[in-house]
Amino acid sequence: MNKLLLCIILVLSAQSCMLAKKHKHYDKQDCKTDCGPNRNQAAPCLKSAKKRGCEVVVNGSLSSAADTDFIIQVYSDDASVLLGEGTVHTDGDASFVITVPCNCVDKQSCFAVKATATRLRSGGLTDTSEFSKPIQVSF
């Protein structure tokens, strides 16, 4: 009986996400709403990334649980290099600006970036999102 209930919940959750996609509950950058793993934690939406010296200034937004703190981690496009991180507090929607060092020895890490959002809860980090859509770094 419990397996049947779990299957019904999973099917309904998948249908809910499909409906959100069908009815375009996405913002202008095709950023996802809460449809994914880890309690449906939404990925950040990256608006711009600009190289400034040996730094990259990343602007973005996060739509997620209200009155919640998140760590936004910024990675190279291939996710092999964690460039840096910052925190954001949401009231449902929040904008952020994070300046991260750009690995100047490895120029590949400066061409495009992507990010994750991880919910901060008492006792530690939980519910990490999928990677955001990558965004090209402007020079």
C-alpha cells in the first residue's frame, strides 16, 4: 500500500511540473520554477556575468521559499571549478550580485558560468538545486 501511495505522489508531482512548463511558469530567461530534485529547490537564474580584471561579477535572481537563506555557488561552465559563493535571503524572490575570482591561469573558467542554490537550514546545508542555465561572461 505504501509503495502505491508513493507512486501516486511521484506521478502527481511530475504532472504538476509538466503543467508549470506547459503554462510557461518561467521567467524571461527560461529559468525554472521549483520543479526538480531536492524538495524541488529551484536553480538560480543568471542575468549577466561581466569580467572585471581577474573577477567575474554575476547578477541573478532566485525564486524560492520566502524568508529563507541560500548559498549561491558559481562554477565554471563545465562545473569543474568552483569560482566562489555568496548568500542571498529570499522573500519569495530575490536578486543577487556575487563577485567571484576568475582563475586567470585557466582562461576557460572565464568564458561562461553557471550556479546552484543551496538552502540553509539550522544544522547545515540542505536541498541543493540543479545547475542554472549557463551564461556567457562578457569581457
